[in-house]
Amino acid sequence: MKKLITKILGAVAGISLLIGCTEGNYPGGQISPYIGIYDVRTLYKGSPVDLNLESLGGSEKITAVVISDHSGNNLPSDLLIVQDKRRLDFLRGIAIPLGSAAKDYVPGDSVIININGGVLDRVDGILQIKNIGADRVEKVASNREVITTVTNTSKLIERPNDFESTMVAIVKGGFSYTPKPGQVLSGEQQINDGFGLITLNTDPKSKLANLPQYKMANYYGIVFTKLEGDSLVPYHRMRIEKDLVELKSVYKTPKVIITGWSNDPKGSDANNEYFQFIATEDIDFSKTPMSVVTSNNANASTPTGVPVNGWATGDMRTYKFNLTSGFAKKGSIFYVGGSNKLIMSTGSTSIKEANWILAYDYTKNAGFDFGKATSNLLANSGNAYGIAIFDGTTVTKESIPEDVVWVATGGSLTNNTNGYRITNNDFYDIIHPLNLKEQPFYRAGSNTNAHTYNTPADAGYFNYMGGEFNLTLGRWTKARAKYAPTLTKESKLAEIEDPLYLTKLVE
């Protein structure tokens, strides 16, 4: 028996040794001949890198999808641009200078490129793998998906190396002026998508040079970079005429913009919640009445389910204030909310000197036309709440707000047939900016942007909304971002009207 056990243990040890010799160390198996573009790019530290089996960790090839299209004559003529997501699902791209052979490949071509013997270097600001002949590129398939990243200029400027040589879409891009008939894209143009500026580079000799400048459009194309000192600066090149898509949805200047609110004052919320607005024109509310509607979608709010009547649902879901008197000068701040007029609930500073267009006891009175009396207009945690302001005092399921903001995403909000209507602003689009399909409700299509709840609850936060709206262009040139400082019982009105944090109107 002892001899048998010894033989079995010896056999197991031998098999283990054999497996170990065959598979090697974790993660096991032979080294893949393929390396992700992400890993290749990380090798560059500011000076040329020889690519060989040693520097590539035993690999020698990349497998990628072509994104360059030279038919429009608007890309660097000798560069083949490819991208992959092989490493950690990160989309990364690289340029390969192939000379005239670069034009032989079209978007969607799947290629295998042997980069062993190449040199990784940044040329004219663009990271490239040099010394690769056309004979090192093998096309293995066609019509593969070209992944396009929908992004914004802020992210491109913050992380240019990540987006370089990848396919991107910059949506809702416009100019710092209203284009006139006959103005074209030829040369370098600065476009603004509400998050920052980026240069759109269009070769004057390309087929794209005479494309019109649109008030607002989507720009598809490839991100390139240039060196300014030690910094990488991104710029954008479209490839073909179809990379420019005009947006025809109406973007009008709202009469009023939401700039702040207090939904969770420190202490009782009853009659202490209020909303802050800025007027974009002189408004006499006795002649130009408006209305403010709040939406609370807590589980206890009735009626439950998708709000069939949208903002006009009433009961405990929505509450309406009519603004029919008072005056707000263009560029001035005004308030709507509970009758207490306190900055931070019971025992806090009175802000009755502010321009209150309406201070109304919502704990004792039903809303104007709809909404039951309540101690809580807006939730403090959990499901979504919204604030909207409308032109006029008639609000129905079809009414489109002048402006709207939403916090959180939970609750029954839309079934794509009914729900809370949004407007075209810095957060939402009635027409999907990419597929151009209608999406009129919050949480429908791409209308998923939402601010987060402040934590912890009952701490006394005030919600500022800081951005930039251009009155001449009728569009947001800097999207609003929420800033939520903590107020005290002694805080003053000036603390919630600080121009550093409030939305700015420019002309």
C-alpha cells in the first residue's frame, strides 16, 4: 500500500511539473502575438521608442479597425488611423504613416499590423508608429463597426492623449457668432459645445472646405493633437461631408432661467423651500404671466405610476405657482416659494428684501389649478424631483417649459409616450442630437442628465446653478454646473446671489 501511494504521489507531482512547464506562470499560456493600442501608447515617454519583442513584452502585432477616410481630402494624406478596445475596454487609436497606401483603406476595415521593428514617436504633435511598410498591414475583414465616442470639449481638453486618433462626435457645436449665409468651414474655426472651445480644422483644398457654417451642428471626425510647449492641445478634423450634421431643432432664448433652489433647508421644510431665477428680459408679470411647477416623485406621492398628465398631474406629484404680478428687470434675480421668506428655515435670516414675485403658503393652500397642500414640494432623498417654469399660467400635459432642472432619476417618470416634458437647454434635447428622433420627456432617449442629491440630508445646502447663456446666440456657451454650499442660520442674501457661482448672461 505504501508503495502504491508513493507511486500515485509521484505521478501527480510529475503531471503537475509537466503542466507547469507547459503553461508557465499566471496568467498562463503563451504570450499573445497581439498587443492593445492602449499598451503601445503607454510606452511613449517623450522620446522615440524602438518597438521590438522586448519592448512589446513578447507581442508584435496590433489588430484594429480603420477609422480614417481619405476620400474627403481632409486628413493628413499619408496617415492610416486605426483604433481598438483590446485593453481593459479602453478605446485608443494610433496613426501609421503609410504614404499613398493609407488611401487604400476605408472605415470599417479590420487590419492586423506587424509593428515589430517600428518606431513609436510623436511627429507634428501626432503619436505615430513609423517605419511600417504597407506589406506589414493585412486586411482581414470589411464593414466592421466603427465605434464613435460621444464626448464634449471639456473632456477632450482634459485628456487629449486618451482621445487622440479616435473617432468622436462633438454634439450641439456652434460658433461664438451667428453664421451669415455664405460663411463656410474652410480653415481653422473655433466651435463651442457648451463645455469649452476646440479648433475645427478644415483643409481649404478639401471637399469639406465649402460646407456651410451652421448655427448648431454635430461634428463627427478624428481627434488629433499638436504640441504647444509641453502641452498637448487637441483639434478636430472631419473626414467626409456626412461628418457634419446640422441640428434644426429650435433653441430659443427662455424668458427665465433657473439659477438655484433650496429643497432641504436645515430644519422644517414646510413653507421654507424656494426657487431662484434670472430674467433674460424685462418682465412685468401682470402683462406676461408665468408659472412655476414642482414635481415630487417619492414613492408616497400620488397618483403613482407614469404621470399621464405630465407637469399637470397634480395631487401630490406636482404643485403649481402662478406668477401674475411683480416685475423682474433683465439680468436680475427673483424668487418664488414659501411665504416665510427665510434663507434657511425656522430661526434663520429673513430675505424678504429680495425680489419675491410670489411667496405663497403651500402648506395650507392648494396649488394654482393643481397640486394639494403639502409640507414638502421637493424630496430630500430617493426618487427624482424637478423644477420647471412655463410661459403663461395654463399648463397641460403638452406644455413645454421655458427651463427645467431635475435631481435624481428614480420613480415612474416616462414610458416614452407620457411623462414630464423637457425643453431644449444645456441638459436636455427634444430631438435626440445624434439619431434625430423625438424624445420629449425627461428620462427618454438621451435626456438622462440629472443632478445628485446633497448629502447628508438636513445640512442646509443651497443649490447654485452656474453657467453661461449667450443672449445674442440664444444658446448655452457654458453648461450649468451645480454648486451646493452649506448655509447657516446667520447666512445673508448676498451668499446666494454671489456672481461667482450664478449663471451669467452675456451678449
